[in-house]
Amino acid sequence: MTEEDRRKWDSRYGSRPIYDVPGPRAWLVDHSDVLTSGRALDIACGTGRNSLFVAQQGYTVDAIDISAEALSRLRKKASMLDVPVNPILADLDTFPLPKSRYDLVMVFYFLSRPLFPAIVDALKPGGVLIYETFNVHFLDVKPDIDRVYLLEPGELCRSFSELEILDYREGASGWDSVSSMVAKKPPTR
């Protein structure tokens, strides 16, 4: 990401009402049965809707985003709710993820394929990855989007093949053109 990206996202989040933080993603809520407690990482967290939800479930959350504006809003909301969220301002193209630190890693609507190995490494043995983002079928809705930001069919499963896939779905029409996965890192033997 560049400084231009940071300004774009700051402007986008800055144009919204200060406490306009929507609820968590349905895919996360629908899989709350895999949530336990411990340390969580929310990659490209935005204003932290998913971070806040898992913090309320008993996790201490590191929430990474490139937008200072989004993280400022997250910090205020976490303080109001009195939940343990640590906003981290970072460019995920260069920020090194800690290894074997997290019981849960979440990625929603962000795609950086070079980050995939670091995501797996960031999970503790037995840790859970919850991932959801648009796939190539979204081109039917937004034909001008760069295909590099869209998953190919089956790509999540192939890219995280060393994890045990607990649930997977792949939408193929309209705004439901998303690939969603819940996977678990095998325990060490």
C-alpha cells in the first residue's frame, strides 16, 4: 500500500458518522461456536466491527489497519464498550505478523496473497482462521474491479491446504459473490 491508499481509506472512514460501526459480519457470527477465547488478530480491520465482537466473546484483539481514522474510531468504541482491543496502524505489505501468537485470525474483504503464509504462521497450533472476501464472480457486479483483488474458484481451500477446513462456501452471483472459509491449524504432535 502507498500513502495514497492511506489517504483514500482515511477519507472514506472520515466521511462517516463517528460512531457508525456496523455489527459483525454474518459469517463470523454464524461460526461463533468455534470462538473460545485467547488472542485474536483482525487483519485490515477497518473500524473494527469484527474486533469488537470477538473481544466481547473473551478475546484480546490486535486489530491492524492502514487507516488512522478507522483505528481512532475503533479505539473510541472499544473504550466505550470496555473491551481489550489493541489498534495497530500498519501497512500489511510490510508489517511482519508475529508467529504462533493467535488463537484466532480473521480476514474480511481484504486480499493479499503474499500474506497467506504469514497468516498460517501467525496461528497457534489449534488456532482458527475465519476468512471471507469477494471472488471473481463479483466481476458481474463490478466489471471494473482489478481481478487481483478477487479470489479464483477454490483458491482459499488451495491456499490454506495445510489447515483443516471446517466450513467453506463460494457464492457465484451478484453481491453474494464471496468465498468464505473457517479452518483450523492442526495441533502439534
